[in-house]
Amino acid sequence: MNTEDRFIELEIKLAHQEHVVETLNQRVYEQQQQIDKLEQLCGLLVQRVRESAQGGSGGQLPHERPPHY
């Protein structure tokens, strides 16, 4: 294998690795967006649970008969 063939092979490998890195970078970006949305959703759910607990309804809807009736 001569020097030119080795350079061509290295350039091919480098181009492939650059493509893989770009693909992985895009996937990481998408996953971070999903994580941000899920964290926001969890924060809203925590807020609703706290508000519900402060309401003192005891987990029952107003004017709902208890389950033993």
C-alpha cells in the first residue's frame, strides 16, 4: 500500500467519523430537549400534587360518597 492509498483510506475514515459525530450530536441535542420537557412536566405535576394536598380534600372529590356506601 503506497502513501497515497493510505491518505485516501484515512480521509474516508475521517469523513465517516465526522458523520457519526454529527449524528450523535444531533441525537444528544434531541434527547436534551426531551429531558427539558420532562423536567418541566414533572415540575408542573409536583406543583399540582402540592396544591391538591393543601386543599385538604383527603383525596376525594367534593360531595363524593365514601367507597363503603
